[in-house]
Amino acid sequence: MQHPSSDPAFLAAYGAVVRQVREELGLDRKELAEEAGISYSYLSAIESGQKLPSETVQTALAASLGVPASDLLAPV
């Protein structure tokens, strides 16, 4: 069994949820990246399923999106 952080399907699903919530709120990537205190390229890698953010960044993204961090782990 792969660890979730290295499972491509998990990374893609996590990124899709972040992107979906961001778009529902009418935010562009630059706005969310600034609000969460991360770089645009890091957010882009997260949304495209290339990287799983650290717990700290997961918490910052969730706070910036106004959702519990666990919501970002839910299926799209």
C-alpha cells in the first residue's frame, strides 16, 4: 500500500478539491497563494497533483478557503 503522499490518485484528488473550492469562491491562484503565504508555483503544483503540501500549508490553505482542513481531503 502506497503512502497517500506518494499516491498519484490521492495527489490529483487533493489538488482538484483545492482548485474546486478556490474557483467556487471566485479566487484566482495568485490571490489564494498570497492569502495562504505560499508561492504561486507551489499552489500550481498542489492543484495539478504534483505535490502534497505540508500540514502547515494544508492548514493555511483551508483557513484561506474558509473550510476545515478535512474538507480538502474529501472527494470532489
